[in-house]
Amino acid sequence: MNKYEIMFIVRPDMEEAEIRKTADSMKKVLTDAKAKVLEEKAMGQRELAYEIKKFNTGYYYLFVVEASREAEQEFNRVARINENLLRHLIVKVEE
């Protein structure tokens, strides 16, 4: 199992409940793949450095997880498909 930091940005034009539901669904992708979520942080709405899909802001989320390579790849696959996410980034943390 490797340790990863996963950050993703959710579209700002949805209701707050939908935004939270999107973050929970992304967390469920990880837990279904037997990943262990060590830390979950909702960083709130922030301004983007540049416009993405005609949005200037987005809701940032950070997960610190202990996961297998397969779980990381599954999250990456689902994040690319999910239209509610503007961007995502997965960084392997070296111990």
C-alpha cells in the first residue's frame, strides 16, 4: 500500500448538497477499492489560477489515502469521466 495525496476541484455552479455528494462519491470510489482514507479536507471555494471550462472558481477537496496502485488508477479513471470535476491531481507521498 502506498500513501497518496489526492486533490480535486468540483464545479462551483451546483448546489452545496450536490457538491458534497460529488466529493462523497469520489471518496466511495476509493473505499470500494479497499483504500483507507487517512485525512479528508474540504478547502472551500477558491479562485482558480486560470479559467477552466468557463469557471473562475471551484470547490477544492484534499484526501490523504493509503491505497493500492489499482485503487489509485480507479480513482483516476472515474475522475476523468465525472463531469462535475474540473481537475484532479494524485501525488504519491514518499515516506
